[in-house]
Amino acid sequence: MTIPPLVIPLSVLKPLLLALVLSTPLLLTEMAEASSFDVDQDPLASPPAGQSMPIPDYPALVDTTGEGLADASSIDELMVANLQTKEKGVYSGAVVLIAHRGQVLYEKAFGYARQIELHADGILVEMEQPVPMRVDSVFDLASVTKVASTTAALMHLVSRDQLSLDDRLGTLLPRFEDTDKSDITLRQLLTHRSGLWQWQPAWLYRGEDEEGVLDYIASLPLRYPVGEQRAYSDLGFILLGKIIERASGQSLDEFVLEHIHRPLGMLNTQYRPPASWFDRLVATSHGNPYEQHMIATGKPYPLARPLPFAPFTGYRQHTLVGQANDGNAWYGLDGVAGHAGLFGTARDLAVLAQTLLNGGVYDGYRLADPATLGAFLQTPFDENQALGWWKTSTPDGHPAYWHPGFTGTQILFQPHSQLIILLLTNRQHGGLDGQSMSYPSVSPVWKELLRLVNNSLESR
């Protein structure tokens, strides 16, 4: 008698395979106390021990068919209360997206994407017809670029054995071979343990093309011994962007579009957004007054080199819309950089977060294999720093991975609850505070949003 072969439906087999790979030690986490979220400071906690990432059974995000997020009105009130007026406020506009177990429970826009313009006389004037914020508005993601572009691209390249986390900088970028930076590893760059300066106005030393930026970084002395301490470094992620280009043979923007964003369906995520997106673009600052102030005062980072004899005359004197806010990205690297410059929507970022919650795959496309993803979510040197991603705990005490951006953007995903929280704002749009020379902090809004989401999910 012939025994017919056992046929296991794909819907059953897929979760079993995921369970097998996700139960490896690579995805186990260590116990630590919960910390508060502060987008102006690093998170300080790591996750509970002995918990592996839950096994998802949904390949793609869907809009909720149920009643959505409990107590959503409290989130509405929080966001409206922090809209900018002449007397107070944090942002002109914002978008919030919350997804749980593969369902988008909350997705709303508040305020205006563009409300103020810088006139030629240097005066900020309210627009006669401000542009309302939309849920599909496109934001300058600032340092969220570090995870939504650079870290994601490196996950992909490591998964394909085109790079190793132990590769040396001198091997990856030969101009660094005969410098004090030659033995910095890819892992150290991703965890901000490279010893490089946190920030310098590299565009002032660019010369004829962006190669001058790399020559300048190569010539700088290390600020700290390699591996000695964590120092969050834009310069390190600029180099990671160049490593991606050399390993792939493509420009950074082409590579992430072809291998990351387009295959995942993130069709509203791109460097140097096209003119066809203009109606959805969110404004940021009015020129670059903050970075000019940093150069003038040497705060918070002293200048590593004397300023060039010839003053820089290329500063923008208009409200920034669709141009990277970051000076090194825009002036130094033509809008495409590993540390900043990416534009995108809340929904697209939620897709990236869901991809990571799914074990590196989304809607049939694999960004990274589970072993590589597990390696990137480890904290090899500092309990609050994974590879690219920052690590902390949400109010319920479970581990979460997140990253802020200077323009007022935040992304978070929490494996235990299969939770995604996005807060995208235009906090720079109201201008610098004349006394503190700073922009409003999004941290209080972010902390309260996390608390409200936690309370709402507990009541579901």
C-alpha cells in the first residue's frame, strides 16, 4: 500500500519555520529596569530576560476592522494641546500612527505641514493659505535615516554575506587604511563605539565634491580611543553610507530604493523627494540657523579644526521644503547620506517596523534573515544601544527598539506586544527660541503618548 505524502498547508508551515529560527539565543534579551523615553537623551534600559521575540502570523499591516484604539480621544487631546500658537506649543503639525499585532489601530494628522514662511527680509510670516497635515504627508526623517535607510541596508548586505560586522574600516574604505581609524569595525560604527567625533561641520571642508568630506573625516584625530565609550556619531553613519555604496556598487539612494524601500512597498520613502510630492511635503526649519549657531559657539561640540579662511556663503535663506535639513547631508553630500536626508511617511515607517517584528520579512520580501536580525538587535557594548537602533523599555516594562530624529520624528517597535508607535512632527517649523537658541522638545509629548498607548492596550 502506498502511503500518500503528508501535505502541510503553507499557512501552518510558515509559523512553524519562523518559530524554529526565532527561538535561537540570538533573539533572547537581558533583564534591566525600565527607563523613560527622552528624545533629547539616550534611553537607559534594556529588556526583560528570557523572552524571545513572539511569532507573528501576519505578513503585512492591515487597517483595523474593529473599534480601533481604546481611549483614542485622549491621544487626540494630547496632540491638539501641543500644536503651536504664538504663546506656546511644540509643533505646527504632526502625524501619529499606532499598530498592534499587524493592525493599524490609530492613524491621524494634526495641524499644518506648512504654516510659516521665511521672507527675503529675514522675517517669519504666517502663510495666507497654510498647508494642512495629512496622514500621507512626507517628512524629513533626519536621524531616523540611520535606521530606515542605513541600518536596514546593512542588515540586507550582511544577510547576503556581502559584509561582515567584524569587517575593518580600513578594508571597507581604503582611504582610512593608514589612519588611526583603520581598525574600527562595522559593529563599532553601528553601535557608536568608533571613537569618531559626534558632529563636525564637514561641509565647510568639502572643496569641489563630496570626496572632500571623506578626506576631512579621515584627517580628523579620533575624539576617543576606539571602543572605549559610546559617543553618538553622525560622522560614523556618514561612513556607513559610503560603505554601503562601495559594497553594493550603487549610490546609497539607488541601493535603498531598489533593495529596501520599493520591495517592501515603501513607495513614499526616498532621498531627494521628487517635485510630484510637493503638495505632501512637510516644512522644517527656515535656513540652518541652529547649525550656524553651533559653529559660532562651539556648542555642544567644539570645532576639531580651525574654520576655513574663506567663509561659507551657501547657506539657504528660505523655508526648507523637500530639502534635507541637516547641513552635512545637504551641503556636504548633496542630500544623500547615511546619517540623515531620507524622507518618508508614517505608514511607510510602520511597514519597516512590521518587517522587523515579522523576523525580517514583509509581504513575501525578505529584508534580512532572522539570524542577522537577531545580531542587529543585540546590545554588545551598551545596554541601551543595539546595532543602529536604540534600546529601552516601554511603560509596561518590555523591551523596545526606537530612534529619534532632530526634525521631531520618532519610530518605535516593541516585539513582546507586536507594537509600533510613530510620532512625526515638524517641531522646527515655528523657528528657534531667541533666548535658548533651541527648538521645542518633543520629549514630553512622546512620553505621554507612550503612556496613553500603554493604558489603551491594557484596557483592550
